[in-house]
Amino acid sequence: MIHNKTYNNAINTLKQLGIENEQIATTTTGDIYDIDLENNLFPLFHINPVNVSTGQSELTYNFQLFIMDAVGE
């Protein structure tokens, strides 16, 4: 049996990791420049899709994963 992961499956799996982690307050996805640093709770887990490459019978998804916390003064 072959199990294929679609792009949405991969994103949803990564999101679920952030949601279920008790130390992460917010989980977001998208371009790194779209993170709302003013209105999100920290620590923040952000998933930035980078690209997908194709092989003969496979797709390889690349993501940047950021785990951020606010630094007080």
C-alpha cells in the first residue's frame, strides 16, 4: 500500500504539531513577512512553505519552521 501526502496533508500535519504542543501559543502558516507580530501570542510556531520538487514518482516539500518568542526589555 502506498501512502501519499498532499501539500495540504503536510501543512495540516505540521500545524497539528504546533497546536497540540502545550508550550506553543500560536501556530501560523504562510510567508514569513505576513506574520502579525503585534497581535499574535508568543511563543509562536510559523510554517513557511518554501518549494516543492518533483522526482520520477515523488514530490519533495520543503518548509522553513520558525519557533519564536518575544524578548522583553
